[in-house]
Amino acid sequence: MQLGCIKGASRDISAPDVAALAAGAPHASGRDAFLDDVRGLVSLFADLTGRPRIGVRLARLDKPMCPRLHADMVTVRLVTTYVGPGTEWAEHADVRRDRLGHRSNGVPDEVSGVLRAGARLRRMAPFDVGLLKGEAWPGNRDRGAVRRSPPGASPRVVLTLDALA
């Protein structure tokens, strides 16, 4: 797993240096195209948020990183999955927020009642780009996007971007 912060001079991070994120990864065909895609998403996200610093997490996961439905305490997060099943999410009206994350007391989402009767989870497809407004978005308290990692242990490669102050 790689964590990092990409900063731009002033507000320009139109060509962010993302090579360090792939340190240790094999030099396979498609590596340069992959890094170009990540670079483009970082630049686009910086433009959309107007933030000169972007938090970057590129992770290869063998188990769910966030196995329970939850809302992130960020303003906005970009999520995309390059390998494996995409992030699962639920509509606001389909969720009982008093049972999100740790509030379910360790009971799995499927039996905790976090999803209202008739609700269904949706799943982003690989390469979909999701912009998820979090709890820290102005005026969005108790309305942040609800998501989780898909269940199972299939390998995944996931990129998340956060706007930093």
C-alpha cells in the first residue's frame, strides 16, 4: 500500500509526480498508461476541488479495507478500482445511519439492519470514477455518501484521492 501527498507549486499540479506510488511494482506493459491515468485523475481532482494538495492512496488489497458500510469524514473523495470488484454504495434513503460502521456493534451489515427493507447495494464497475461527498462537505453532516469495500478476498487495486487543506 502506498500513501502520499502530492503538492503543486501554487495551485498548479497539472503534472503531478506519481511515479513513487508505483515503486516496487513490476515494469509490465501498460505501466506508463496506468501512471498517466492516475496522473490525470489527480490533476482533474485538484482542478475540481481547487485544492493545491491532494492525498493519494494506491493500494493492492487482498481483503476488504472497509468491510462495513460507512460515511467518510472528508469533504470529498475520489474512488476508482483498477483491478477486482468496485466499491459498493447505498442511496441515502436506503440506510439507517444510526447503524453505520462501528455503531453496528460488530454485527455484519447484512444482519445489522443498516439497510432498510427493500434496499439494495450498488457497485461501481472497475474503472468507474466515483466522487463521493463526505460528512465534512459543508452542510452535509449525516448525509455523506455511504460505501464499503466489496466482500470477499479477491485481489483489488484501488486508488483514492482526498482534497487536503
